[in-house]
Amino acid sequence: MKRALVVVDMIEDFVREGGALYCGPSMARILPVIQREIARSRGAGETVVYLKDDHLPDDAEFQMFPPHAIVGTKGAQIVPELAPAKNDVVIPKRRYSGFFGTDLDITLRERAVDTLRLVGDCTNICVLYTAADARNLGYAVEIVEQGVTSFDEEAHRDALRELEKTLGAKILR
Ligand code: ZN
């Protein structure tokens, strides 16, 4: 088994109160969990991948959500508490799934990664759809339950069930 840690959308606009699409107070709870996972992962020599929303100013996603994470703005930056290190990989994305229209898959395959451990937000949106694509592509998926969250608690719980029961992800409790 060769694992990569995938940190999903821990950017200023979602993490900070007052950010364009603040995910809520649970962001403060998952932050230290993700810090620990990153330290563990780097210590184990795993690849650490950061996925980050990076939208065009008129991105189609803004028909559904308020504008956020616009390319080149502070809101689109990964929070400094989780700053990527030199050997980490940062992959910008414009859709929910980190695989859609990005080079995430070839980046993982080049490193012979077969297992993804996901942390970040939101459980029911970018985490769920990235996990779904990962499963379709044949990766094993692990979700750190205390390291994922959503602005919508009910949707968070539904997504965890979907991840486990339908996608076959392993929920690490
Ligand atoms: Zn977005």
C-alpha cells in the first residue's frame, strides 16, 4: 500500500470567519487534526497533496455559490497554518472533484500511490466528489472523520454514510 494525504480546500475563503464562503466554526476544530495528519504523513515519507479551489472571476460555479477563491486573491490561498512544504504538491481546481480537469491522477500514478487519505472541506461537496472519482479510478480511500467538516452538519453525516456504504471508503474514527 502506498498512501498520499490529500488536503482539500483549506483556503482563506473557507477557513476564516469573514471569508467569502466561510464553512463555520468547525473549521477551527479540524485545523489541528489536519496539522497532525500532515506531520504524520510527511514523517512517513508520503506524498502530501493540497487541492485548492482556484476559480475564474466569472466561473460557472458562481451560479450556485457566492464568488469565492478567485485566482490570485488572498481568499484562494492555503491558510499559513497548513503551509505546503517544498516537496508537497499543490493542485488548483475549478470543480468539486480534484480529479476533474487537473493532473491529480497522473501525479499520483507517477508516484505509484494507490491509497488516498482525505481531510478538509466540505465533506459533502469537494471531499465526497474527489473520493467518488478516486474510487472510480481504483484508488482505496480513507477519510479522517475528525478531519473533515461542512457548513451543513446533516449533509456532513449523510456524506460520511455515502462515502462508507456506497463508495467503500474507510472511515477512520
Ligand atoms: Zn468552489
